[in-house]
Amino acid sequence: MKEIIVSALFILAGNLVFSQKMMTRTGEVKFEASMPAFEEVAATNKTTSCILDKATGDFVALTLIKAFKFKAPLMEEHFNENYMESSQFPKATFKGKILNFDAKNLSATKTSYDLEGDLTIHGVTKKVKTKINLTLSGPKILVSSAISVKPQDYKIEIPSLVKGKIADNVKVTMNFILGAN
């Protein structure tokens, strides 16, 4: 019995020491939903967490909705209370996989991969496919990606009074600098 416990601890410790996970807690997510001739509808969140498992290509990101910052405080208030209902739905998550990913192929040259997974916003989960760019920078990995999101797909209601001032397709961009954990 003692040998089994020692073996299990050795395997667990080995997994921790040789972990292939790269991460950040200071990633950046921006969205742009502006329409020409109207007030800018854009925000930035610089506290997004992200993890990439170099061994499997698993990719996970978590964004707290209340951390999005707008130029206009009133717009931020409406975003959190009326549209995103951030008290009820405090986070957005992406859980997916980088297809055909091999960490050995990373280089200082930007490489594009396909990224597939589940995006959860406002309590609604949808499958998404997009491109993700990875660049090796010393011991870190630079990550960038963009997706287009339709608010109605995630049950985000836009009042008719402002519907023409907000884009039907919201452009979401993500940038992360991942380091060893």
C-alpha cells in the first residue's frame, strides 16, 4: 500500500514539474460594436485569464464581464446592467482546442492555426471556429485571435431605441502573452 501511495505521489509531482501549460491573467479582450455616424461602442478588458496546454493544444480563456472598460461610464453601466446582465452572468468563457497544434513547430514567425470550441456568453454556449495566431517570443507565446459575435445568438437583447446604433456583428479580438505557470 505504501508503495502505491509513493508511486502516485511521484507521478503527480512529475506532472506538476513537467507541466506543459502556459498561462496569463493579464490578457486583453476588446470588442467593437460601433456603427458609422454614431457614438463609439467599444470596450477593453485587460484582466482575461488564458491557459494553453502545449501537450494537447487545449485552449481556455475566461473574461469577467464587469472588467470591460468603456470611454463613457454611462455606457459601461448600461452594458453591465441592461445588456450583459453581469450580476447574473458574470463571465464569458471559451473552451476549445487548437487543431493540428504541435508546440515543436512554434517559432518567431507568426503561425496560424484553426481554433474550435465552445464560447459561453450571457449563459448561452455556442460552437465557434476561428483562426488563432501563435508566435514564440523567447520563453513566451504570443497569441492573437478574432471572432465575430451576434448578440441575438447569445440572447443579448438590444432595445429597438438603440438597435441601429449597435452593430449586428460584434468584432471581438483577443491578445495574450502566455508564460510558464
